[in-house]
Amino acid sequence: MPSLPSPWTRTWRTSPGRRCWRSAPSSKAERLARYVQTLRRDLFKVSEAASVDHPGLLGPGDVDIMPGTQGHEGLAQIYGYREGWGVPGAQVVAEITELMRAQPEQPGTHEVVQREPMQNSAQEDAAAE
């Protein structure tokens, strides 16, 4: 029985100064599906960092933009958002929160790994004396 074609094909990629094998999705639909999965995961990580239950609950006050290497400004100040703009209404927030809290907890989402603080060489020398 012939083997079915793999959704991933191996391609030989040459970039300046190096050659390597890489796996690439064989169709645009697969590439789009991976992109959407990655985007969804990244948006949920951002909302988790901002301590909101869903990315749709992020408001302009939750986002700061760093225009250069120094300083930051809030999204509301840069684009002139008024109070209440860019956030869903109270009823929608309650519905989203209820739906998100009804989901079973994902394993490892609330586990915090505690580590000893790193010591620099000056602290190690002082501790040795």
C-alpha cells in the first residue's frame, strides 16, 4: 500500500552563508492554521500578563507603547482615547468573564516556580569571607 503524502515536506533552504533542511507546511491552509494558533496563544499570553481573563478585555490603559529605547506612553495618551473608548460594556465584560472562568484550568497555568536569587561575584566573595 503506498504511503500517504505527509502534510509536511522537507525542503532544502539556502540562505546567505548557510544551508539547512527545514520542514515546511505543504499548503497555505496549514500555514494559516499555524499562524492563527500562534497568534491566539500570543494574545492570551498578553492578556494573562495584564491580569485580564480574555484579550478582548484589554483596554487602552493596559497597553503602553515604547516609541524608542527610553520611555513609554500609554495607548490612550498617544491616540487620544477618551474614557470608555476601546473597552466593551459592563454586560459583555461579565459574560466574557463568566465564560472564561467556567473553562477548566489548564495544567501548569497557576504553578509558580520559586528559585533562589542569583548572586553576582561580589556577593559570592563576601559570603566566602
